[in-house]
Amino acid sequence: MVSRPHGFLERCRRRYGDAFTVNVAPYGRMVFLADPALIRQVFTGDTRLFHVGGVRGRVLSPMLGRHSLLLLDEDEHMRERKLMLPAFHGDALRRYPDLIREIAEAEVSGWPTGEPVALRPRMQAITLEVILRLVIGVRDPEALGRLRDLLARLVDQSTMVLFLVTALDRDLSWFPPWRRFLEIRAQADELIYREIARRRADPSGDDILSMLVQSSAEGGDALTDEELRDELVTLLLAGHETTATALAWAFERLARHPDVMARLRKSLDDGESDYLDAVIKETLRVRPVVMEVGRDITEPVQIGRWHLPAGTRVMSSIGLVQRAEDRWGDDAKAFRPERLIDAQPEPYTWIPFGGGPRRCIGASFATTEMAAIIPVVLREFELAPDRPEPERSETRNVTQIPARGARVVLSRSSRPSLAESDGSAQRRTPSAAPS
Ligand code: HEM
């Protein structure tokens, strides 16, 4: 369970069925669910019965604060979620792909070719920039540079340190890693509060912070500065590594499936997006970034034919349900995007973003971002795996990352490069224009 959780959980499912209990020392007793109907019951059940749980709060609240959407329960959660939803609506997101492409193009232009390169850190650089500019809306280059540095350091802080400190519940201000964490957090907060003050003075921007300031003020129930700070750090933490990891897995899978890559390139050349959508969905199915989400049961509850006492921790297993052969066929583990074209998976069998009132608020943001970035990389480079065997999955915090960082060898694509095919670039370099 500790070193190879997925193999272990799959064996448990084969042996015990779609609901089973695991009791392992560092985690305690947990009930795993791999049946779509049972998972649906937990995701959509009464929010007073299913709390996100003390462990999540203990580990993450020093970073995210008391008002984070990820940590709130019941009415407080519903209130903040309602205030935040309009900023993540499909219509609000439509203006973002151009800016995301621009950020990605600037980043890929410096990538090395002809040698193994890990794409995950490079994807993190892009997704961090996307959050800073589209979510927080930082424009001033100096503030952007400082925040980039501070937030990257904050995210890099080991959750083990946070866990230790909160679990011990003592004054650990003498403990150097904790002191370092508090210093970085204070510096980042100062910059974030400055951005909040700017947006309150002029909320006309189209970044998500401006929209949060506008929409909460319009409803007469404004988010306070402290709430806005906590939500911004939450969006950064929940939205940056997850999307970077999903993109890394997409390239890890594509590099090992040249037939899929060829079909994807052709469909993009033809100006179609259906196959790209299917590639994104299939990546999130076979390589879910978040393998399971937990809830703590607050009162005795009946789930399926099981009676669970208060205090039980229930884990809805995204990983098991999305790769189950009885739901997805004998080739359930194969990367085959075709299966998701024009197909509607059975309810609660495709749940990379969870479900119900806590479904990922950034799901459309993440898929919009992936759909903007993948074509930029494919237009500029050919990708080959550095080794033929698939990368193993490794646990990092609550996410599953490719163990070697999605390592590929890039070569320049024979198709027109971004600079050549971009009309504005041609205007800048008239000598390159066809006579
Ligand atoms: C591929 C990328 C992503 C994956 C796989 C992912 C996955 C998830 C999952 C499984 C949950 C549900 C947790 C639960 O049920 O307790 C969740 C919640 C959340 N996600 Fe994402 N996420 C992604 C990207 C993003 C992005 C881009 C943002 C914001 C910009 C974001 C913000 C959030 C927030 C705020 C929540 C809490 C929602 C609530 O409790 O109401 N996520 N995410």
C-alpha cells in the first residue's frame, strides 16, 4: 500500500469487490469505493454527512488559510463556491486560449532538442505563468517575477513539514524549515494583498481575481480580502501542478503511441478539435492525476449494503473506476482516445475531476489550458520517448506524476514553425516573407 498503492488497491478490488476496507499504519482505516453508484452516493450525498476531513485541513490550512474552498464544509463551502462559480463558467473562459497559447509559445521557443528533456517541469513553468497572469492578473513585470519565485518556493515546501508542524500542534517557531515557510508565505501574501487592493480600485480586468471582486460585490455578499487571498492561493495550488502533470502524462502517452500522435496532428491540421478533446479525456482516464478523494463521515450512514459508522474515512477511487475492465472493456488500460469520440461514458465511470457539489471548479479551465498548450508543442516539435517502456506513476503529495518527469527527446518539426506561420512574425521579419 505504501510503496505501490495502485497495484495493491487493484488486487484488493479483484479479491474483495467494489467496496473494501484497508487498515494500514500510517493512514489508518479507510473504506475504498470503486463502484460508480456508491461513489455517486458519496459525491452527491448530504454535505453535512460527508466532510472533506481533518487531515486535508491540518496539512493544507497553513498554506491555503481558513477560507479555502478545498477545506470548507457545508454552508460556508456553498457560499464561497457560489461566489466563485461565475468566474469559472465556460463563457468567462472563452477569452483565455489566445493568452495561454502566447505564454506557451514563449516558453517552448527555448526548449533544447536532440537530448532527453523532462517535460513536467517545463509544463509547470507554463501553468504557473498562466495562473499568475490569468487568475491573479499580475501585469507589472517586477511583481510578476517576485511572485513567480515566491509561489514556486511556497509550492515546493514539503507537505511533510506542514503536516509535522500541524500534527504536533506546538509552537515551532524555532524550527528552521517552518520559519522559512512562514517568511516566504508572508512575502507572497504581501504581494497578493497588493494585487487585491489594485483590483478593488479597478476591477475592469478580465482575470479571475477581477471577476471574483466584481461578482461578489454585485451580489451584495463580497468576499473579504482574507477570503480572496485564501482562494487565490487555493487556485494556484489546486490548479498549477495538477494541470502541468496532466499535460506531462498526455505527452508521455502520445510519445509512446505514434499512431495516436499522427492522427492528432492530422486532425489539428484539418482544424478539428474532437480528437484533441478525446486525447485529453483519455489521458485523464488512464492516468488520473488525482487517484482518490476522501470524505469523513460525520453520522452513521448506509452506503450500498454497508452500514458505516461516524468517523469512517471513505475514499472514492477515481483510479479504480476509470480503469475497470468490467466498465471499459478488456483494453481498459490501453490509451485509445477513439473510445471517447462522441461517446458518453456511463455515469460516474469518468470522474478525473470528482463530482457533485465539490466537483473541481477549475475543470473547464484545465481542459481549456490543455487544449491550448498541446497543439503549440506538437506544431513546433516531433516527440520521441527517451526509453520505450512507459513511465511509472509516482505519488507526489496528492497527485500521481510520471516518475521520470515525462522525459522525451524533441526534434524540430518539419512543419512551419510558430514564427514562420505567424503572420505577425512575418511582418516583423519581412525578408522571410515569400516573394
Ligand atoms: C487536470 C487538472 C486538474 C485535476 C485532475 C483536478 C482534480 C480535482 C479533483 C478530483 C477535485 C475534487 C476534490 C474533492 O472532491 O474533494 C478538485 C477540486 C478542486 N479543484 Fe481541481 N483539478 C484540476 C485543475 C484545477 C484547476 C486548473 C483549478 C483552478 C484554477 C482547480 C481548482 C480546484 C478547486 C478550487 C477545487 C475545490 C472545489 C470544491 O471543493 O468546491 N483545479 N480538483
